[in-house]
Amino acid sequence: SLFAAFLAFACPYTVFLHHTAGMAADFITAGAIFLFFILTGLINSLLRWAYRPLSLETGELIVVYTMMIVASAIPTWGLMANLLPVLPGAYYYATPENSWAELIQPYIPSWMVPQDALAIKYFYEGAPVGVSIPWEAWLVPMFSWSILILAVYAVMISSMVIIRRQWIENERLIFPLTQLPLEMLREGEKKEIVRPFFKNPLVWVGFLIPFIIFSTHGLHRYFNFVSPIQVSQIFYFFRNSTSARIFLSFPVIGFVYFVNLDIAFSLWVFHLLTRIQSGVFNLIGYSVPGIAETFTGAYTGSSPAVSHQSMGGMLVLSFFSLWVARHHLRDVFRKAFGRAPDVDDSDEPLSYRAAVWIMLVALAVIALWLNASGMPLWATPFFIIATFVVFFGLTRIIAEGGIGFCRAQMIGPIFTVYGLGSEALGPAGLVSTGFAYTWAADSRTSVMAST
């Protein structure tokens, strides 16, 4: 709990105040790994040496690590870094030129965002000396959004409980991102004070290489006379219309060691094919509508045309995973509705009945919340399916491919607008979809993947 609280403070502190380490920015959960490294290698070793009963056993350390990686998915890019700045933005950034006061503000429910003009100004510009934070302006919006976020996390966690046995026991996915912490936990034959991982000279050689290289990057931010060792190079193709970045990533080198060879091969081959296709499209001038809304490509990749293909791939990946798991899922739902006494769920974190009902109720809460925020009720199933397909597909990629740094080529809000049309959604629906960026957009990490 202390480590989770520390991450909730340290992750936004380092990102927003110092603009440095992304401790919780990606699926790799670097902050949690680092704290776990300190806990198992130093703190727990000292406790074993001083008074062994005080030290944490393997099962307890696993609980600590699990809590930390789930906690890492919330403070910055997982949720809060997107949520808080977006809420008052339509009021603070409204000008006579953009006409947001007429185009957007009338469709924002009062319970979704702060209404106090001074509270909004203080949020972006800081309060004057001696003026306290106007918490009362944020109480109703935070309570309202908490209902939605808790429902979203309930769906994420319950769905992973439902699929756990299929992925771990039936398909035997290796979860590459868990191999490093598991190796830190491995006991020697005699249960020595220091676990074997921390006594292996190769570990420290492997540790020092990236530590020294990236320390030059960190020191350069504080002392400009320290030259950072460059580890990336951008190459331009197709008349400089398309770029490919070659980056020496030590975590990727390490985690890909555990990945199936076909998967490791396909990751860079299909990325290369994507860049070539984008370059050809740029060269011949082919595009589909939507390039202006791409947020410099962050949410629709290199081009909307390629992103629609990628979303199709994500849909196939997710639905094919569910199709492969159809026999297991049939057992889960039979057990949930009391027709399968032969199915044993005693070793699951939740019973299948609890997991299924939590998921169904939470999905209903999400749909009603989105409808109350302005999204047409008929459009909410489309949006929810598109959004959770992305979350589920990314989680499958993390579980099987161990890709600690990735994001979807297309996200639920954009896919909903492109798929249904802006006219069908209406102004209120578009505003509601815009606010969904707070939790359904920059999915560089998620509670579903951590779970």
C-alpha cells in the first residue's frame, strides 16, 4: 500500500514537474519494477539478515508487485494525466474565434466539469499566494467521474478473471513482462539471504550498460555540458514523407528474449510493412477523411487509411481470441447462471458468477453514464465494444508479445465517429465522445493489462 501510494505521487511529480522519467507511462511499469528491485534486492535482504521473520516471503512479494503494477496504471497516462486537464478545457480555452461557448459548452452537463470560473483559472494558472485550492468546485465532477471509472475498472478486472484460465492454463501464454520480477523472486537451494538473481555477475553487467548510457540522458537534463549517448536515429523515405525510427531499446531486447520467435519476427516486419504502405500512400496522394483530427498521428497512426486497417486487425485479434476461448467461456457462463456444477472456479480471484454479474452491471452503468453525458443510447454499444476491443487486444498483445511500449493505431472515440458519422451522433454525442478521450484514448497502459 505504501509503494502504491508512493507511485501515485512520484509518477505525476516526475512527469509534470521535472519532465523526466515516465515511471508509469507504459505497460512496462518502470516505477513498479524499480521499487520491486529495491524491495527484493536490498530491503528484503537486509530484513532476512537482521531478523528473518520480518522479511517478506515469495507470496507476499507477489502481492506487493501486483498491487504496484495495477496502481501504476492510474496516476499518469493510464487515467489522471488525461482526465483532469480535459475537464475544464472547453471553458478555459474558449475564445470568440473558436466559438466554443456556442458550439461546445451548451452540450456539457454541469455535473461533468467544474463550473466555477476562478477554480478553472486557478487549475491552469495556479492560485494566488494565500488562496487555497477550491476543492468544492471539483467535488461533484470527481464524484460523477468516479462512478464511470470504477465501472470501467470493474469490467477490466472481471473480464480478466473470466479469461485467466484460458490464457494461463489452456493456451499457456508466457507473459514476458512478468519474467523479470519472477526471476528476482526465485529462491536458491538453501534460501540464502540474498536471492540468486542479485548475486549473478551477468545481471550487473547487463544492468550497468543501459544504466550508464541513460544516466547521461538524465544528467544532461540538469547539466547541459554532459553529452547524452545517442541511441536512436530517424530515417526518412519516400521523398521525406515517411519516417522510420531505429531505437536501441534495452527493455525490448530483454523481453523479446522470452517471446516466441514468430511473434518477435512479425512485430518488426509488419511495422516495416506499415511504414512502407504509409509512404506509398503519401507518395501517390491517397488518403481517407480524418487526417485533420489525428492529433499529429498519436491516435490514428501514420495515416487514417492504415489506422482503419489496424483497427480491423485489432477486431480480428480480439474476436479470434474469444473464438478460441469459446469452450472455456461457455463453461464460465454456464457456471455463472447455475447450470454447471462440474466447472470448478474455487481457485479464481472471484467466482465466475460474481465476475460475470459484476461485468454485466458495470457495462450497464457505463452505458447509462455515457447516455447521461450526451451520447445517444443506440450508439453506446458500438462505442463500448470498440473501446474494450482495443483494451482487450492490447492486453492480449502484452500477455503474449511482452511489448512494454505500444499504443493502439485507432481508439474507440475516433472509430465511433468515423464508423457512425458525426451527423448521426449529433452535437451532444460528439461532445460526449470528446470527453471519452480522458479514459479511452491514450491507452499506453491500462488496469486490464496490469490485472
